Amino acid sequence: MSFDVAVIGSGPGGYVAAIRCAQLGFKTALIERYKTLGGTCLNVGCIPSKALLDSSEHFYNASHTFETHGIKLKNLEVDMPQMIKRKSEVVDQNVQGISFLMKKNKIEVFHGHGSFKDANTILIDGKNELKAKNFIIATGSKPITPAPFNYDKNRVITSTEALNIDKLPKKMVLIGAGVIGLELGSVFLRLGTEVEVVEFTDRILNGMDKDCARELKKVLKKQGMKFHLSHKVTSVKGSKTKATVEFEPVAGGDSQKIEADYCLIAIGRRAYTDNLGLENVGIQTTDRGKIIVDKHLRTSASNIYALGDVIDGAMLAHKAEEEGVFVAEQLAGQKPHIDHNLIPGVVYTWPEVSSVGKTEEQLKEAGTPYKKGKFSYKALGRARASMDTDGLVKVLAHKDTDEVLGVHITGARAADMIMEAVALMEFRATAEDMARICHPHPTYTEAIKEAALAATEDRAIHA
């Protein structure tokens, strides 16, 4: 078995890299240790979590806003087994779609754990050899589960297990107020679960725009989520029927205890390179276990590349996809380009949060002169019509050149709206450019125009 390119891992980065390699004429192999393709994203990440987020949003609206719209319902209830069944069907459809794409592109798929024997040979499950001229490592990441947290996959769980809870919990405690914790926490919150969050830092969504994070926190608190910020977890214990979490203020103080049906650990993810045989090919890693690559995403082994969650940068499916195409096109002698500063990030709560470019905090730290414009969803006719008035748009532009440096949104459809900013920033547009574009009325995107107007001589029309 000899190939031009062998890709290890079939998540978004891996399968996209394999497809692009095949399109470019390379004989391509894909190695996946699990039975299904798609990696974390399709099986236990992006896709199933969004399916549940949509289901819970429908229920929340039916129970909280339908009557205001003139829609009356009786005997509304949550059918968790059906909700999980629909989620699983969505996952199956997507996974089958990836398998179809592999056959369509004549990519040979091998199931089993791949590890390097040498720079041109992979062992699958320690026995079958596969040779290739070039390799792409796209093995993704796994949830971080510190030993003291006593992760048992029963009552002390990660996002993987949370996606299959088929009986609505009365209470859940989240460790971590990042993207994964808040998304899954909001699923159960909207269905009626009491949710409490313990977070080590003094804010939610650390690393994202502070104003947008503050706006989301306000909405989640209004929905009933309880936050314990600037607190550290000292003990996590799981039994057959419950989880107990003890925590105390980071600055010192009295300890508190929460008993819940589940404790969801959501403190981040680690690069997954376990038993990959990196030492056999001299591939270097950071102290956090991430593979070190150069600007071409080449590792210290000249014919081996790495991308996605196993290297530095945002752990995002679409970042991995872009890097998959990037590596494949380089192998074909092309000169592709990725601007990692312009990879958007999204939090799929409701309201959603999206972001691209620099935050205000990053600009301050770098000493970059900037100006900003903000516009509230409350002033949008479209938002009032849909009862989605929570949220804001913030546009950051260079004080001297007016180039847009960052756009941050909390609000309805923020995940889709951010692409206007990404497209304009790819062409180095100014806030004036953004403000001069005619936006359809009534839409949520008018808030982007108004924020851009506010950033250029404070001339928003509807503020």
C-alpha cells in the first residue's frame, strides 16, 4: 500500500485535506481510528451540539415567546429521547455524506489507529503498513479532564457524554465558562435544567470581546443561569446518581458546594497525539503537546505536515478546513494563503456571539491607535419585530487609516452576520467603506452599518 499522501484523522481538517489532495491528482489515503468519519466535529462536537441547540431554542421560544406572538399551546413538554434521536440522525446523515465524498474522490479509507514507524511508513493498529511520500497529521483534540476532577463518564462528564443525556437533568454544574460550556449549558438551561457555572477567571468567554461577553452574560443570567466567577474548583466527586463540586474564591474565602445531576467539565481541549509515534520521526511538540510547524505547516520532519487542533491557533473546524486546503495546494506547488487573524469565531448560544480580527484589549496591549463604534440591537426594527433585542455590534477601526481591525457581535444571527466583516477585512476595507454599503431594510445587518457609522465621526443614524 503506497500513496502520494496519507492523511491521519478524518475530522474537518483531515477529510478536507484528503479531498483537495485527490482533486489535485494525488493518490490519497485517509486513516481514521474510529468506525465513523468526521472526527469530533461531526460526531461529538459542532454538528450534534448545534442540533440540540436548535431543538432547545424551539422549545424555549414555544414556552416563552409564542403567546406574545399570538400562538397558544397546551401541554408543552420536552421529549428528550426524541430530541437525542433527531440529533443522532443529523450526525448520521453528515457522517454518511463524508463517506460518500471519499468514494467519489477515490480516496482509500483505512480504519484503525495510525502511528509512525518511520518518515515514510505508518503502522495501522501496530501491524498493517502503509507507505506514503507525504503525511498530514490532522488528529484533532480531546477534552481536558484533570485527574482531580474524577472524570467518570457517568455523572462527571465532558461534552461527549452530555450530547447523549436522554433524561432531562434537574440540575447541572459547569466547570468553565468558555464556548463549549456555555453552548451545552444553554441547551439544558432552555429546557428547564437549573444550571450553575464555576469559572476561574473574572469573566465569561475569556479572549473574546468584553462588551459582547458582558451582553451574553446578562442574557444568560436573565434566562436563569447562575455564575460563580473568580472561583476555583477544589473537589469533584461523582456517585451513581449525582455529582458534587466544591469550590472557593480564587482570592481566598469560604468554600461552597453544589450537588447536581451532572458536572460538565468544559475547561478546554488538548491536542490529541497519543501513541502517534512522533518520537520515531523526530517531530517536535510544545510543552502543551501541540505539534510545532513552520509557516508552511511543515513539521520538523520535512515530508510530514500538521494542521487543525494539533497545532497552535484557534481550535475551530473551519480553521482546520482552510489549513487542509492550504497544505494540499502547497504539495501541488501552488502558493495558497491563510490570514489567521481573519478566522471568525462563533458561540452558538442565543443570542449568538461572533468575532473576527482584534479585540479592543488586544489593540490596547499592542499600542495600536483605534476608534470604535457600537450599535444596540434594541434600535433595530428587525430585532423588535422578531423579539430579539438583546445584543450589540462593535466595529474597531484604526484611528489614522480607518481600516477595520475587528468586528464583534452579540445578537440574533451573529454567526451569519460576521461574514460581512470577514469579507470586507480580507480586502482591508475601512469603516467608511463598511458604512457606505447599502444594507437591506429591515435586517439585522443594518446594525453593522450603524456601528461602522458610529466608528466614523460618530454619525450613526438610528442611535
